[in-house]
Amino acid sequence: MNYSEINTKYALPGQLEFVEGKGGLPLARINNSFAKAEIALYGAQVLSFIPKNISLHNQFDNLPGKWCHQYLSYLPMHHLWPG
């Protein structure tokens, strides 16, 4: 199945599309009113995440953890170290 067929079946016009990334690996590209993101379909790795509403990160202010970048993402500490 090629990307055109995948997009015809699974894409959400104006929000979600499937593209070929570096090395030919498939990516899900999201661009909606909340954020822009790229997710590798092998391993479900989030390659980029940029919220469109910067105040979105205020929802996480009271959670234990660490911001890895002011505008990118929140990393719960229990995901970084086992135990």
C-alpha cells in the first residue's frame, strides 16, 4: 500500500496525513487547532510536538516531573527512571 492509498483510507483532511520520513520510514503528521506533531509509526516515537496554544502547558504545573523545554513537552519523572 502506498502513501496515497493510506491517506485515502486513514487521513483526516486538514488534520492528519501520512508521509514518508527520512530513510523511507512512515510518519503521521498532525496539524490541527491544538498542535503540530510528527510521530514515527515504527515504535510510535514522537519526533516533534509544538502546541499552538502556549498556555496548554499550564495544565501540567502541579504535576511532579520536568519540562524538557518550555514549549515542547512534559516528561513525567517516572517515565525517565525505573522504580
